Amino acid sequence: MNKLILIFAFTFIGIKSHAQELRARVSVISNRVGNNVDKKVFQTLQSALNDFINTRKWSKDNFTTKEKIDCSFLFNLEPAGDANVYKASLTIQSGRPVFNTSYISPVINYQDNDLIFSYAEFQQLLFSDTRVSGTDPLASNLTAVVAYWINIILGFDYDSFSPRGGMAYFQKAQNIVNNSPEGKNISGWKAFDGTRNRYWLAENLLNSRYNIIHDVIYNYYRLGMDQLYTDEAGARNQVLNTLSQLNSFNVENPNTMILQFFFQGKSQELIKIFSKANPADKSRALDFLQKLDISSASKYRDELK
């Protein structure tokens, strides 16, 4: 990870141009697919997904080049038994520039393992908010999943710049959940498909009991990370306050998906932020982080002891 404090002229408010919202990198890995399938199919799929994500308008706003959201979609495929049908793990990552630096703060880092879809070479990738399931559930499942994650990316990005600014996109994501394709082996869209899936993330983000999460997103990025260059101590205190908010949230609402989702990919960033804190704040941060981000607890202990 690059140093947090590097000079960079980043402006997130300015004159809009007619530009799409995302700067997405799309990768399709087909190593686990047998040699009986022409690998050119997956090159075509990667190109089609790149066009689908990067050329389609996903919001009513226009983004300048500097405002585009850095994100990536990595599809790791394996055969599903039927011709032209594939299972995949999809890794979604997105980041956000920190004001006055060249540092990109991680926002989303998640692996969705519930993807199955059909694709034949040169098949057109179609998606409509009003007809999510389309005419072929397995074909529609690919674009529905991608559109869902794009709206989650947009929602988090908007939340990070304005208080609860991403709600419209979380609602769009929930609309996709409510109208998702149904068919053989399609999963990840229902409450009974598991406790960590697309259904539960959208539910958590729109559950009125969990509204504090949207305040946490804004406070962490806009009042915390964006202030590191001009007021490092004050920014660190704001981040510590968000950890306190999350700790209270976790006590009242244990084992939510959104809490785990928030912390994925942030451990190194949080270690860097609190490594320079005074002993009292470092100890308080360590106590919170070990409770909130259990998968990285040993890393926090080693780095912030």
C-alpha cells in the first residue's frame, strides 16, 4: 500500500461532463474450464462485460474523468455440467480517492461465490431494471448480478461523499433482488440461500434499524480519510469515532453481514492510520478492531500492540 499522504490534485465537486460513472477493470479467468471449450469464448465474454459495465449509464448524473469510480470485476470460471453454462466466483473491488492525496482508499472488497450463468460466444448482454429476469434466467443471471454490484458500488460511493447519498442505488440493488432470475442452481438472491449473500447485503443497507451504517460510511471517508492531509490528528479521531459507532451497532445487532462487508480490505489502512496514534487512542482502536474485524484480529494485535 502506498503512503497515505501523497500530494494529488483531486477535486470531487466540479463541472460535470457527459461521462460514464465507472472506470472498471474486467478479468475473466478460465483456467478451470476444460480444453473442450474454445478459450476465445472467454476473451469475447471479457470484452462484452467490459463494454456492458463501462459504456452503459448507471445513474442520472454525469461524471468527469476525475470523478469516475475505480473498480474491478474478476470472474473465475468453472464448468457447471451443461453446455455454455458456467459457475463463477466474482471478486468485486472498488476504491475512492482521498482528498489531497494520490491514495485510493478501499471501499468494497468482496467475493460473491453464488454465480451461475449461461453464455455463448457473441451473445448480447442485456439488462433492464423493469425486466431483471429476462426471458432466459441463466443468461439474465449474469447481467443481474453485475448490475446489482454496480449499484452497490455506486451507493457506497455516493454515501461516502454526502450523508445517506447512496440510498437510491441501494434501492435499485434491492429491486434487482426482488425481481431476480429464478432457475436451476441460481442462488444468492434469497434469504434462505445463506446468511452472507446479495439478499442480506441489500436488506442490511435498507433496514431502518441499521441506518447508522450510512452515517459511518460518510464519517469514515468524508470526515476522516479526506481530512488526513490537513488535520491528521482530527481525522484519526473521526475514524476512531466511527469504530465506536460500529462497536455500539455490533452490540445491538450482532453478526450482521454489513459489518463484515465494511471491514473487508481495510485492515492495512486502519493499521496505518492508528500506528501513529497516541497510546490511549491506539489501545482503544485495537480493542474495537479485534471485536469488529475478527478475521484480522491477529494482524491488528501484531501491528498495534
